[in-house]
Amino acid sequence: MEHMRQRIVAGNWKMNKTLDEAMELAIDLQERQDDFPPEVTVILAPPSLYLLGLEMIEEPCFLMAAQNCSHHQYGAFTGEISAAMLQAMRIKYCIIGHSERREYFHETDELIAKKIDACLLDNIAPIFCCGEKKEERVAKKHFVTVMHQLEKSLFHLRPEQMVKMIIAYEPVWAIGTGLTASTDEAQEMHAFIRKTLAGHFGETIAEKIPILYGGSVSPTNSAALFACPDVDGGLVGGASLKARDFISIIKSAGIQ
């Protein structure tokens, strides 16, 4: 079943770039799309302010994702953005449960589950993030931590909902630190995630779910990471802010 799943490289721009800089980067990617392997789906997750502007680029070589959304459908929630609003702008994906949302905004597994439900209700594919902190890995609790996150946020879904999910494994200790999981560590956790999904949803569904690696993905390590049997691409942070680096990573996700 190796690499029969969708190959994905998603760029999470976080809170970076002015509008002019964002448009410049998107157009740079557009102009060099001939370098993109046809089997790789490219997703950009810019700050939400820029979603509509980037969505209006003619014949984009990428799809758009929001970095977050509310678990509420509508109402008096100042500053929030609903999945229905994203859907109305033709946004296809939304990152849910990123470690920075968990850490800085105190998002729980239960809240993340509600956000996933909100996305699926409006036909937005969630990119669900999971991963352990450094102390959890040192204490050899990384499998327990990730299993708990999967159970609390995904196990309530029906099979037909689960097949719409994308999972991103992001070891928290590797995000923005320059540290990266070794290929053995990445493959081990990705295989564990797939096995955990298979135990609940069945192997057929588990084999269909793209599982991305995130955590200081760079042009120098992406090819080795993406060559792992259960790694289907990457959720890229800092390197997605530079066209040359991001394109290099996209190219390395092609099936060898």
C-alpha cells in the first residue's frame, strides 16, 4: 500500500507576511508551478485576512487552508471565523489543533473535536495536528499522548467522516526549533497513528488517510522524511515562507 495515498505539502504561514509579501510569495509559487510534481497537492495556509485575496489568483497551483476556525456556527463571538464563512469563500481545508493553539490558546482535545465537527459540517477538510512535548518523549509517553489525542478528537467520527481527514504529526519539541524527528522516529509514530486508526476505523480507512510530518521540515531533510512508507507529505512552517525552500520541499514529495 506504499504511497497509494494522496501526497500533500501544506505551508503554514502562521502570523507572518504583509499582504504585499503574501501576494508576492503566492505569485512566485504560481510562476514556478511547472516544477511541482503532478501527484502532490499543494496547500497554503496564510493568515485569514489574506485568504480571499489569494483565492482570487487566476488558476492557482495551490489550494487554500485556514489556520483555525471557531467551533460555533455563528453568533456573538467577536473576532472568530466560522467554517461556514470559509466554505463560502471556497476554502477547502482548515488546520485544527495545532500545538500553538493548544499551548497559547488552551485548546483542549474536546474543543478540537468540536472544531472538527464544525468543519466537516460545512465540507471543510480538517488538517488535524497531534504530537507530544519533549518531556513526554523523554518519559517515553509519546505514544500514549498521541493515542489520547486521536481518541478524544477523532474516535467519535463516523467512517464516512474520517476519510475526509488529514492528520499532521508534529512533535512539539521540533516545531520552530530546528530539531527534527529522525526518519526512524517519524516513521515509527506515523505507523503507530495508522495502526491506531485501523484499530478503531478498520484498515481500509486507515490506509486512505494522509498523515503528514511537521516539525522543522526543510529542503535538506524533506526527501528522507517523505520517503518513509507512512509519511505522506509535510505540514511546513518557516520553510514555507521562502519560495525556493518551499518549492524544493514540494519537489521532494513526488513519488520516487
